[in-house]
Amino acid sequence: MGYTLNFRPIWANFDKLLWGLGLGLSLAIAAVAIGALIGLVCGFLSVGPSRAGRHIVAWYVAIIRNTPILVIVLLIYFALPSAGIVLDKIPSFIVGLSIYSGAYLSEVFRAGLISVPKGVVEAARAIGLTRIQTNAYVVAPIMLRNCLPALGSTFISLFKDTSIAAAIAVPELTFQARKINTESFRVIETWTVASALYIVTCFTIAAGLRQLERRFPKF
């Protein structure tokens, strides 16, 4: 028996897919913001004078980058309550994705810090800036501009990783698509539309980031 395409059930629930898409973007933005803070701290520690700090960052990056993000999310959502730490599904997913992104962004920022010319740092110190002032007003802006392409790629990757939130019933795009598929039995139509939404959103983000890169020339 042939399969006849019927997109009516999907269009009837298209608002739910869009709502799930918006939630996924919000989760990615929150996670990359928190992850960037973690990554900045770890990035500076990894190139800093403290040997203990470098070792801590190295272990953090090694452990998190070699652990599947789904395992991290499930540990936070299901295991932490046993230790008395109870988080709702959305906060727990944001925490998990932030920890995961922080490990990757720490390496991005470390590479960005290494790319800052030593002469610029020496010039800043020569005019009397302290180490903190040099890092905040000279090193960080150059590093962030140099890291912008990698930051954009990380954000797109994190947005796609929000589909994992469906595993703990966070109602983002994949969860909504799976629900529509279960109710309508329109497998091809549902996942075709969901995939198209992911693709269009990722292309839009990438185009916006390229425009942003053109406005800030690389040092």
C-alpha cells in the first residue's frame, strides 16, 4: 500500500512547533551565556600562572568533552534529587547544557587568548595597566573578536543539541514534533517540517553571525 502525504495535521499544529522552536532558541541562548562565563574563567585559568588552576580546567574539559550530553542531562535531572538538589526540567537542562558548553568554550577562549599578540599585552603593561585591567580592556576584546567564528559554531551546535531536552519532556521542537507524530501517525510529514525548521533557523543564525563578523575586523 502506497503512502499518501498529508500535511494537514502538521499545519494544524504548526503553532506548537514554532513555540517549541522558540523555546529551543531560548534554551540555547541561556546555555551559551552561562557557558561563556564558565569558559572565560576556565580560559584565563588555563593560560594563567596557577598550575593548580590549569590542572583543574584540564580535568574539567577532559571529563565533560568525553561524556555524552544526554548522560550529563540525565544525571542532573534524575541523580541530583538523590543528593537533595531538585531542579525542574527546564533549569536542569540549562545547567547541563551550560556545563557542557563551558568545557568547549574554555578551549575556544584558550585558543583566542593564545592568539593575542604578546606585544599588545606588553604595551598595555608598559603604560601602567594592571594585569586585571590588561585582561579586561585589552586582551578580552581582541580574544572575543578572534573567537567569534568559533563562538557562532558553538551556538549553532548548542541549538541543535536542545533536541536532547525531549528526553526529559522539555516541550521544545523535537518534543512537539514527536507528540504530533504520535497523535497523527504522519511520520514523514512531521519530521520533514521539523527538520526544515531546524535547517532554516541554523542558516539564519549563521548568516547573522557572518554579518556580525564583517562589522568587527579580525585583529
